[in-house]
Amino acid sequence: MESDVSPSRQVLQLAIPAFLALIAEPLFLLADTAIVGHLGTAPLAGLGLASSALLTAVGVFVFLAYGTTAVVARQLGAGNVRAAIAAGVDGTWLAVGLGLVVAAPLALAARPVCRWLGGEGAALTNAVGYLRIAAFGIPPMLVVMAVTGVLRGLLDTRTPLVVNVVGAVVNVVLNVLFVYGFRWGIAGSAIGTLLVQAGMASALVLVLLRHARADDAPLRPHPGRVLAAAIDGISLLVRTLALRAILLLTTWVAAGLGVVPLAAHQVTATIWSFLVFALDAIAIAAQALTGRALGAGDARSARELTSLMIRWGIWSGLAVGVVVLALHRVLPALFTDDPGVRAAVAAGLVVVAVGQVLSGFVFVIDGVLIGAGDARWLSMSMCLVLAAYLPMVLAVRAFAPTDPPLAITWLWVAFTGFMLVRAVFLGWRVRSDRWMVLGAGR
């Protein structure tokens, strides 16, 4: 793959805007958590349950972003720009259909879903109130995911950056206004986030329409192509379901430890999710650049870029871990006034900080393999990782101490064990050449 731009600069040109956009995304949940957290422990615990259900419903369809990025980047590398845009349009129609199918059933089943996650009493009431509203934000959230994937595949990470930053700012304003100004409580937070997601989806669709018109790409849904996009996403769907099962299991165990550990886990998991998005910037570059290199038939560039990005991922994880460790007693105060919850969050953040080097390594290789279209192997390996995690997290459920800080520490040590197993699998795969399939097809 010939280019006048050095590999390092190629990564930076994609990763820096992607980094800024990615850290803007979790600011939605961070803002909701900080604002709702000051309403009390029960609303904060309820938000933890509702957000776990909502993020699972949305997260299982992450292939709308990841798979689309890989397909579009391969077609771009092969010189088929019109085909790249057409694939992106198909993915967007698929996002609309899936969103409409999922939203209403989740809203109707809000109470049993939150109860199944371990909710009870006031925490359950708050969770149900939030989820019944926020569930209707799923269609625009999936559209945002799909169009962002298209733009990343086209090597445009700046447009999603602008949309995400504006959305994050407006989300904070609306949440404060609705929760405290109008006194709508946790429901106000859900309404504010829903409105912002709809606005972001509209803005990104307009950008995609301009691309389609410029390259004369079809805009109408073609049932065969949309179905093909869905079939292509099955392996990534399985991989994501296994990953979401791991996250839900962790929340379920936290709920079984008590209200204070559950509230503390919500804060700690929110911060961890923020770090995931931050470290995932290099993985986004890996998806796009790996797909383009393999689409152009350049295995050497793909290997060189992979080695470079793995090094950067490890060093980025180390830097992030040091920052979290330095702030582990400061960050909890941003989310809650409860001293018990603060102490438990601080304990969990120590473990989170130590695990960031693993995260940096894992996310980059995951991005490389997604960009390469190695979805079948990724789905198989994640199922094996889930099987390995089960005894670890169930041991926490059975034997964790009653002291909240110690209980949260045990839980996050188990979760870091999951990341370690995942790192072993991914490291073994990327050392081989089996994932490097050349050409526009996968």
C-alpha cells in the first residue's frame, strides 16, 4: 500500500480525532452518573441497572460500527469507493430496522429485566423509570453507530468527533435542566439523553447522504444487501453477546453484594468504560488501516502497522493507569456524596488502574482482527473467554467479604482476570498470518 505518509502519522491522523470522539461518547453516561448520583444512592444504583440493560441492548449490535468499518475500508483500499458507500448505506438501514425491533420490547419489559439484574426496592423503581424512556433512544443510537463506522472506514474520524463533542455538551445542559431545573429526577436524565441521541443521528445521516450523492451510491434499502449485511455481522454479534454476558454477569454479582457495592460498581464501571473508549482510539485506527492495507493486498504494511499500534496501545494503557491511580481517591467525589460508596469506588479504581496495560494491548489487537474481517475466530475465542470467566466471577458471588471496599476489590480482580485470559487468546492469534486475508472480499 503506497503512501507518502509514514505509518506513525497515518495512525495519528485517525487516532487523535477518534480518541477525542470516543472520550466524548462515554461523557453521556458519566454526566448521567454524576448528575443522578447526587440525587441519592438508590437513583445511582437504579441507573447502574438500567444502563447495564440499555448498553447491552445497544452493545450487542456493535458490529454495525466495527463490521461496517472493516467492509468500507477494504473496498476503499481496493479502489471501489461507490461500493464502499453502498455498504455503509446498507448498514445504516439495518441499524434502523434493528433499533425499531428492539426498542419497544425493552421498554415494555423494563421491570422484569431490571429485576433479573438484581434490582429491588427503590433501586428497581428508579431503574425501571429510566429504562422505559431511554429504550426509545436505541434506534438513533444504532444509526449513530452505523454511520460512524462508515465514516471511519472512509478514514474520516473528524466528523464523528464534531458530532460527539456537540452532543456531549448539549447532553450535560439538558440533563441539568431536566433533572434539577424541571425536577424530573432520573426520568429527566433519560429524556435529555434521548433527545441528544436523536439529534446526533440526524446530523450523521445528513453527512452520509452527501457522500452517497457525491459518488452516486444507492440510497434505497435493498433487501438482499441489507440481509447480507446482517449475515456478515452474525459472528461479531456472537462475540459481542459473549462480551456483554461477561459485563452483565459482573453487574449481577455486584447487585448480589448489596446496594452500596452495586452503586460503587456503577461508578467504577462507568470510569472503566470511559477508559475503554479512550484506549480504543488506536483500535479504531487499527480497524480502518488494517482493512485498507489488506484490501489493497499489502500484507507487509498490515503487519508493520499492527506492531506499531500494539506498542502504542501498551504505552497508552500504562499512562492511563498511572493517571487513574493518582486520582483514585479524587474521582469518587465527583459521582456520589455517600462516604461508603466513595471508599468502595476508590478501592475498585486501584485494580482498574493496574489493569490498563492489559486493556491497551487487548483493544488494539481486537481492532486489528476486526479490521481484517477475522470475526469468526473472534466470536469463538470470546465464548471460550466467557467460559473461563464464569468460575472467577461466581467465586466472588459466593465468597466475597461483606465489607464493600474489599468486595469491590475482589470483583475487579476477577474482571482483570477476564482481561488477562482475553489477552492470551488475542496475542496468540495475531502472531500467526491466518487473519491476513488479502483483497476486497473477506
